[in-house]
Amino acid sequence: MNIILIFLLNGCIQQPIQEPYVVVLGIAQDGGVPHAGCQKKCCIDRWNDPAKKLLVTCLGIIDPNSNETWMIEATPDFPKQFEMLTNNNPKKFKGIFLTHAHIGHYSGLVHLGREVMGTKETPVYVMPKMGKFLKSNGPWSQLVDLENISLTKIKNGKPTKLNARITVTPFLVPHRDEFSETVGYKIKGPNRSLMFIPDIDKWEKWDKDISQIVSENNYTLIDGSFFTDDELPGRDMTEIPHPFVIETMQLLESVEDKTGIHFIHLNHTNPALTNDSNAQNQIKDAGFNIAQIGQAFKL
């Protein structure tokens, strides 16, 4: 599947690749791992071990030929992810694509403002409701008013051309849309394509066939928030209707080549985050994968 792992040196991407590619900059659900306020087994041994910290779900797009980079999602871990993607060189950074208005996906925009980077007209690619939300609510509206960011409208199903080699196409998915619509993205290069669906409600709520989408693309990075329905005792899981990993695996069981399917956006409670756990082994034994920070997918 032409998947490689990029070696990180001093937190920065160092391995040269001539084809454009997508790199994983984070795999955790919005709150990251360890999770604020969590004293359970899933987090307790991670607090004092930086090596066990997992950054919030984010992708980078890199074209080595043009030395351009883009980010999908602006997470609470934006400073570290920006360093990993650009080696802290703003000249390489050409914009951010947002999926929706939940905190793990857009709150990192604050770092573009006058208190931190003070950027000048950084393109932020948004669907209509997402753009309206940012323009109408502080502190995001200040980023617009001071021209730290430039909101660039995108449309459902319409490709956005980044350069001669890369396009990014948003597509609507069902999710809790309190403040904005929710989209996934298809990232297409000269030879391959990748689908990114970090947040979605149950598959049956979508008017698309996920099996067909998987078969039509080289890679699919897919919502893996919860492994089963018993991870949040006392919570009504119908209010958080992500497809469970076990449900997705059953749905995609007939897919012949599963090597391009990677679960991402894992909640801190997800047992698949624990190495050699029963959950992690079930995923691997079934032919699926879990996305890894630093993993790259050639386009």
C-alpha cells in the first residue's frame, strides 16, 4: 500500500520523499491522551511519561517538490504539530482544512492570533456553516478581523486544488452539528488517494456505502473513537453515536484488502491504545490497522 513511517528527529519530519504524501500528526480524540481529569488505568501511567502522550487527531499534507505543507485540523496540540510539519518554518505553511466545530478540530486556531504567531492571511478552508461560526464568535472573529486568517470557502463534493499535484475534496457526514456541518476529506495525489473520516455517527445514518469508499481509495483513516459500548460507564452512548470499532470491522469484514484501513481519533478509554491488548490484537488479527504518529501515506 506504499505506507511508510517517517522518522522524527527533534520532533521534526526528516525523511525526504519526492511524491506528495499525508503524514499522521495525531491519533487521539479531542481531549488527547492522557485526558484531563482522568485517573483511570488508561491514563494514570501516561501523566509522568511524555513518551506515552498521544496528540489529538491531525494530518499534514506535504509536497516535497514545492516545499509546501497544509494541515487538516487545528487541534489543542497545534504548537507541537506545527513544529513536526514545518520545522517551525511558517513559509512552508500554506493553510488549514477544518472538519467541524468540536474543540479538538479547530481550537488550535488561537495560535495564529496576535498573542502567538500573528500570522498574515493564513488560508483556513471551511464549509459555509463553519465559516459563519468563526466570523460570528470570538475569539475566532478577531482572527478574521485582524486578517490573521483568511477564510476560504469550500463546497461539498467540489475539489480544491492545492497545487498541480494535490487536490482536497470535502464531503458531508452525519455528526453532532451544534455549530457547524461536519465533513471528511478525500486527499488525492498524482497516483493515490486517501479518505479521512475522523468523526461520524453510525454508518447507517450516512447515505454513502463505506465499503465502496474503502474499495475506491488506497487508504482510509476512519473514526475509531470507541472500541465497544462499555467504555464510558454512566454515559448514554446514544448521545455519542460514533460507530464502535467492532461494528466497523464487522461491516468491512468482506473487504479483501484491509491494509489501507487505519482507525484514528481514538478516545483515551479505547483499549486499542494499549499495546498488545486484546482489543489491539483483534484489530490486527482481522487485518485492520491503527494509525501511528509519524506514519506517512504516499499520494
